[in-house]
Amino acid sequence: DVHRAVDAFSEDISNLDKRTIINTFNNVATACAECERLYMTPIPLLYTRHTLKFLTLWMAFMPFAFYDVFATSWNHTGMIPAICIICFLFFGIEEIAVSLEEPFSILPLNELVEEFQENAQETIEWMEEEQQASTKEAPMGIEIGV
């Protein structure tokens, strides 16, 4: 329990600092729960497949729509690079959408978790050192309880 862990250092930190630590811990826990919810929410595979099929079919019929637009170029040769550029852009947007459906596969989450654990461990060690130092500095006859 966070409250008991923070209360262990009741002599060393103020009530405002305790509240800040507890609120920060609660914010991290809430963010973790939200990430877990996002990770566990499945994107229907049919949605992705349907989008890709529709986009492919639409791009296949695009030359017919551009036929009159490129009537002034010789044998409609200007249509080929135009269709290629449009296909590249639209399929690129579709690929970005697929990668955004699973943001955790592209984020460096392992490194973030390791850094968070290291910071927490350093904080615990620092607080233990501070508590030991304050116990050693206490005058004779006065004992600082844990």
C-alpha cells in the first residue's frame, strides 16, 4: 500500500510531500491502467482488410477517372506518374493507420519501464540512506522510530 510506504518516512518528509508522492504514484497507476485498456482493445481484423480492399479497388479504377483529365498529354502518359504518386500517398496513409492501431509495438516501452524501475530503486535507496543518517544524528536518549 502506498500510504503505508509513505508513512514509513513520516518523520523525514512533510505532509505536502507525502500527498505529492501519493498523487504522483496514483497518476502513474492510472496511466498504466489506461495503457493496458488500449492494449487490450482489439481492432477488428475485418476493418483493416476491408479498408485495404476498398483502397485497392478504388486505385484500380482511378485511371478511368483520370482519362479525360490527361487527354492533352500524348497517349495519356502523364496519367501513369500521377496515379503512381497518388497510390503511394494513399497506401502510405493506410500503412500509417495500421501502425497507429497498435502504438505499443512501435514505442520503446521496455526502456521506459526499466528507467522507471531504476528511478524508483534509486529513490528507495536514497530514502533509506536519509533515514539511517537521521537515526545516527539523533541525540542520545532520543530514538527516531520507523
